[in-house]
Amino acid sequence: MIVRSRPVESQSMEEASIQPSVIEPLGPAVERVKTLLFRPFEKDEPMNKNRITLWTTCLTLCCLCLCACSEVAITGRSQLNFMPDSVMSSMSLQHYQTFLKENKTSTDAQQTERVQRVGRRIAQAITDYCRMRGIQSELQGYDWEFNLVDSNDINAWAMPGGKVVVYTGLLAVAQTEADLAVVMGHEVAHVFAKHGAERMSYNYTAQFGGMALAKAIEEKSEATQKLFLGAFGLGAQVGVMLPFSRLHESEADRLGLIFMAMAKYNPEVSIPFWQRMAQAKDGQGQPPEFLSTHPSDQTRINRLRRYMDEARDYYQRALRNG
């Protein structure tokens, strides 16, 4: 029997609405457009070429948005995404390889294997889910890599195509494989739900407009690279995390719990893990950078509790199936 996900209609207001952090780059541009588009013509004023161009651009963008709406698996939320998976995976691989060249991977074979073992189980869970729902096409372009990087930072991240990094500093808090599955499941969920591509689509629209969009994507200019890093929660240097919106965080919490549960990790460990994470300190006695983008507050704990029954169903089903 297929475990049914919670219907879209019953999602919370937090999940059902686009958060300001996702669309706020569009704000000033929208106001300028409104002024130019809807300002009444003066008497005997000739048709302004700029206004004609603007109307054309707006119509193009409207058509683009209508054609680019997709749906997030499991949650059923509609999202704007016109970024080709091939482009996202290509840029991801480029930045991932650069990061690995500039940062030392761990020489601890036992810990490295532990990270990779958890990663493989999460990846298999995603494969199983897609097969169960008949959406194998979602798996195209994935070439999973899981690397443990030698750093005291309490951090982990993932990029399109299944490129994942865990920092050794995280292992002091994520002491068990189930703890690791909480973090890795959450980060991979951002990738699976294409949150970076969604945010990049919004930012592209604001910065380039419909007319230059295709060319900007094709050329992969420096501006495109910066948009990629920012849109996928990475700063100017890979590994410097920027926050996703509350909507994306909520969605990744839900999907992450399901993926770890299908990988046969008890999802109930997520709550004490996040509570323990809130008490963690880095090498300088400060809260870890990870918490600035993944706040371990009561809102998150309440959210996890709300999703727990669903995740528990997936977990029990995975155990029964061996």
C-alpha cells in the first residue's frame, strides 16, 4: 500500500505562501514596471517605444511563467522553475570540483565510509520513492557523490546532481548515523525539490528579464554563476551558506524526514538532534554557522512534530519490507 502524503489543502499557511525572502528581489522592479505600464498617456503623447518594449517583455514573462510552472513531488506545491536540469547539474559539478580541489577531504577512512554509507541509503530511498510514485524522470542527471571535508565548521550542504559535502565538525553533534541522516536528508531534500532552481528562476527574471533570459542561461556568464551560487544557498565562496526561505526550509524538513525514514533511520531522532544542535558551539565558542541558515528554534521543532506521523508511516513500512 502506498503511504499517502498530506494533501496540499491541509498545508499550513507557512507552507502555502511564498515567503518575502524568495521574491523580494522583484519588489523594486515591479514598482518601476507598474509606473511605466500603467501611467496614463498624456494628450497627443506618441506611443513610447520603451513602453511597447516593456509590454512585450511582460507578455513574454507571463507566457514563460505559465509554461515554467512545475510541481514539487510529495508536497504537490506549484513552483516557478524554468532552469534546465542539465544547466544546474553542469554548474554544480564545476563548483563542486573546484571546492574539492581547494579544500582537504578527510583521511579518516572510518568516518568517511560512515558519511558515504548514510548518503547511499538516502540516495536509494529517493530512488525507491520515485519508482513507487512512477516519477523516475526526477532521477535524471543525478550522479551522487558524498565527501567528508576536514573542517571544524559544523556544516553540510548539497548541490544539484547529488553533490554533497559534510564537514568533520558536524560529526561532534551528529554522533550516530541517524543524526547524519537528519542533516543529509534535509540538504538533499532541497536539491530534490529544486529549491535552488526555483530561486534562481525568480532572480533571473528580476535581473535579466524575459528577452535576455535564454541567452544568459546559454552563455553561463559570471553573473549567471553568481546567481547560481546565491540561488542555491551558497555565498560567493562555495560552502558559505545563505538561508533558504521559510517555505523551502519547511518543505525540506518534511521531505528530509520521509527520505531518512525510507532509508530505515528513525525520524524521531530529528527532534533531539535539532535541540542538541541549538546547544552546539564552534571552535570559537560561537553558535555554528549552520544555525544561521537552519534555525533550531521552536518553530522548526513544532514543524517536525507535525510531520512525524507521516514520516513514521514511511519508516514502519520500510522496516516491514526489510
